[in-house]
Amino acid sequence: MAVAAFVWGAAGAASAQPAKVPVEAFFQNPAFTAARLSPSGKHVAATFRAKTGRIALVVMDTANLADAKVVGGFSDADVWRFEWVNDGRLVFSMADMLASQAEVRFGTGMFAVDRDGGDFRQLTEVDYGVGRRVGGREFLHLATRLHSVTRAQDSDDVFVLVPEFADDTSSNRLLNRDLLSYSIARLNTRTRALARVNRPGRTWQWVVDAKDVPRAAVTSDKGKAATHYLDPATGQWQQLNEFDAFRGNSFAPVAVTPDGSFYVSAATREGTEGLFRFDLAKRTIDPEAIVSVPKYDFRGQFIMDSKRLLGLRYTTDAESTVWFDPKLKELQAKVDAQLKATVNRLDVPTRPEAPFVLVHAYSDVEPGRYMLYHTETGELTPLGAVQPTVDPKQMAHRELVRYKARDGLEIPAWLTVPHGAKGRKLPMVVLVHGGPWIAAQTWRWDADSQFLASRGYAVLEPQFRGTLGLGFNHFKASWKQWGLAMQDDIADGARWAIAQGIADPQKVCIAGASYGGYSTLMGLVRDPDLYKCGVSWAAVTDIELMHTVNWSDFSEVYKTYGMPVLVGDPKEDTAQLEATSPIKQAAKIRKPLLLAHGGTDRRVPITHGIQFRDAVQKTNPDVEWIEYTDEGHGWALIKNRVDFWTRVEKFLARHIGAQ
């Protein structure tokens, strides 16, 4: 009863807030992280922050939410990802949301438990560098992770991805530099019995069909990748294609549906990726796409049970769901009619025995809420809010805009204007995402941009060339363009905002982390008249160091085959890489600069930050340096997130002061 009361209370906790939302409200850990319906719909599992401050796993009957039971929880860790194995059993992993990277003592692990809390089993190692046996069986390596659950409801099995390393040194338990592949295996969550699947090579991606057979796989070795299909007639793997693992531009497996059809993502005539059926008899892709969206690659998955396709969920600038089942299509319309301002993701039972579906509602101003919807009465019952300290009424809306880069390439960007502002000649922060080759950002709540908007700044987030999901040409245009055309895209976005009257030309600052931090520094080098200041954290400062620093989780494969294509060859492109490395151009940076780095950063080791700090301070007296000694590639601790953004607020106020 106490658990249910806590969960419901969280949903309504965002009531009256002060006019200026405190920085702490934006950067809390989530109070309610996820919910899942059981296959029958009779039960719902959820993860929420308990009174201990840790995230626990609770199970409730959908017909009686007050009868709640905590079935998973730790005193020194949080329950993280979880799934229903069947209607009576769950599998889950853990994380430590209260620890910095330096303090993390264990991996995510994998555990299983019955919905009543019984038959708890540890399935993998947890402690770094420790291999143990229990009941005659050795625990799986701590880097083992869940792939999917089986569709057969009489099974206690799950599919797991088992790592293979180049050697078995203890360092591999900390870094994945020598990770060679992931095999797939079927794991019994009660007996820990493991059935390995024959693989076609060094595999990285797997597709399991509706009959619980691993049917397709992608291998990658020495920069070459290939798609393979397991022929049901012969039981042998067939190679369907081969392509450059880093250049892409081929087809990749998406799903094998209950009728045995094989679907892949492949290039359309418009240059984006669509969803196609692959004709296995002819070994060709059908000429017409099943799904093709202008200006976006297909990113999504089928929703299906063991017998039929129910729908398709995909993402463009926002998430959408197309239901093939007429009843589910009607159900989505009813929910959307009640919740008009949010994306409403439905989690439907695969073999319904109860009149409930789960609704996850979120938007650009709403971090997320979970509710149960009664399909017969139309009643919505709240379960919990992701960030109860955030009041959507005080948040700023996020708008997708498009502008042309100087070479004519169209660049989409997200624009957030302060709540209640008229959007004319505002101080503006150009916020550059990391990666740089990550999926395009979507219409949802974002703590960084919302915080900046709450302090009076317009925020522009360019989806510059190289941002994934926007077509192959958009991706290819980024090759060897660090600090060059990629940088121009960002500057062109700032100038577009000035020309539109959105930004005050005298009050524009550039900011970002990781690649975004690198771009911040290069922006101050290349466009000193455009940006009045910069905020750079966890930044790459020297491209040469990306190749030479050993204490980094960049794989040798990426350094050997990826970076020469995408970033630049350290031998052939020496002059270009020197011209586009901020540390080599540090003397050109004269604008105020806020730098921050984590002492245990494994992606961009702190030597990047220290060497650049020392170089830029020789000619720039207005440099502020922050070192969080226990943090990694970003700020895991709430206190550090609050401290950092409090410093950012003061820094921006001094140099481009919000109106």
C-alpha cells in the first residue's frame, strides 16, 4: 500500500513552483523510470525511487494497484532495465545512479525474479575482475547483456548477448577496447542453462524471429561488415551482402515477422533509408519501400506477437505509431483524444486477459508520465511521473526549424524560446550535440535546453551534417569535416537566427560537450566575431590524442578503420588535423571560456582538458577551469550537475546577460 501511494503521489507532485525554477529541479535523477505490462495485462511492473533513494522494481495487479510488492531492489544500487520473461517472471539489470564513474564498483549484472518476489537468481558476474561459480555453473561475463525475451509464454528463457574479447585480461572488465563480437545465446532464468547459437562470424547485431530463432545477424571484422540470414531449410548461414562498416550505405536487418518475411532498412531513391521487404528466394530487395519518410531515415521496429503484426513504431522528428490492428488503431485515437498535447506510446498486452493498456505520455515540456488506460471505461489512472519536480506549464516549447548551410545543404535544428518570450533579439546559446555521429534529436523534454531557456536564453541545437537519421548524403557530407563544413553548419545556424530576428547579434554564446565541446572551441577559433563566449565540457581538444592516448575506450578497430575515413588519416591529413585541433589553435581563442572535465573520463581522457587549459591560458586571461575529479564523460552526480549548471548560469549572465 505504501509503495502504491508513493507512485501515485509522484505523478501529482509537480504543483505550484516558484517563478524561477531552481536549477535542482532540472538535474535530478528520475523518480519513475519505466513501466511494463505483463503479457496478459493482469500485472504491471515499474521502477521508481523508493524512500531509500534507490530505484526499486515493483509489481502491481492492474485491477488493484494498491496491492503492490517490491520484488527487486538493492541498498547500494538501482534497478535499471527490466522486462517480463513471461506472465510470472521478470529479468532486470542494475546501475548505480548515486555513484560517479570513479566510484562504480560493479557492472550492470543480470538478475531474474518471480512476480511475487520468489526464486531470485543472479545470472551474470557483477564485480569487476571477479569470476565466480554457483551451483556448478560459472556466472556469465559482466558485459553480457539482455537482447530480448522469448515470445513463448511457457518458457523461462531470454536471449542474451555474450561478449568475446581478444584476451581475458582484467582490463577487459573495465574497457571494451578489445571486444571482438557478441554471440547470442538462450539463457534459462531459473537453471542458468545456456544454449549458444552457431554464429556466422564476429557478430554485433542479431535479429530473432517470431518463433524464437536467431534468424539474421550482422558481422564486422577489420572494418568490413556483412548481413547473414539463417536458412530454415538447410540450417546454414547465408551471406547476403558485404559493406564498409564505417561508410555504411548498404542494407541492414530489421525484423523477421510471424509469416517469415524478412525486412531490412535500405536506401530509397530520395537518398534516405526506408523499410523494405527482402525477397529471400531472389536475394533482392523489393523495389518499393514499405515505409519511407521524406527527409528521414527509417528508425523503428514492428510491434508483433508470435502470430501476427500489430503495428509499427518509428521515429522522425518525433515518435509515431501506425497500428495495423483496427481495434488498436481505434484505441490509440481514444487515448490521443484525452491526451492531446503529448506523444502517447501504448504498451499493449500480447495475449490480453485484462482490459488495460499502459500509456507513456511525454512531450517537449513534459518529461514523461505513465498511466493505465481501461479499455472499457476509458479511465486513465496515473502511475508515476518521470520528473515530478518539473512543471510543464513553466517549460518552453521546442520547435523544429530548417535553414540552408553555405553550400546549400539543408540543416534541421531545434529552437527553444523562453516561456512567455516574444522571440525577438534574445540572447542565444548555440548548443552543439556530442557524437558527432549520433541519432538526430527529437521532440522531447531536454534538461539542458530547458534550463537555459528558463534563464532567458533562446537555444538553437543544429542537427549539423553527420547527425544520423537524416539520409546518407547528410552523413557522407561530414566525412573529414571536423572543424570545417560541420563547423560552418553551426555558425550558419547562428547567423540564420540573427537574420530572423530571434537572436541578438551581440549576445550569442556557443556550448557543448564531447564533440560539442570540441565544436565550441573551434567555433571560437573560426568565428570570433560571431560568438561572445564559449562553454566546453568533456571536449576533444587534440585529434592526435584520439589516436595516441591509451587510457581511452576508443577501440583499435575504430582508430584503424573508422577514424581515417570519418575524421582524417593521421599520416595523409596531418596538416588538416593540425588546423582543426583546438590545442594547436589555442592562441586564437580570446573570448571568455568556461572549461570543465572529468578526472576519470575514459572516452576523452582529462589530458585533453589539462593540455588545452594550459595552452589557452597563455594568451587568454578569461578562462574558468572546473575539474570534477571523480566524474567521467559527463556528470553522473546530481551535486556536480547542479554545481556545473549554476556556474554556467553565472558565466552566461556575465557575458551575454539574459534580458
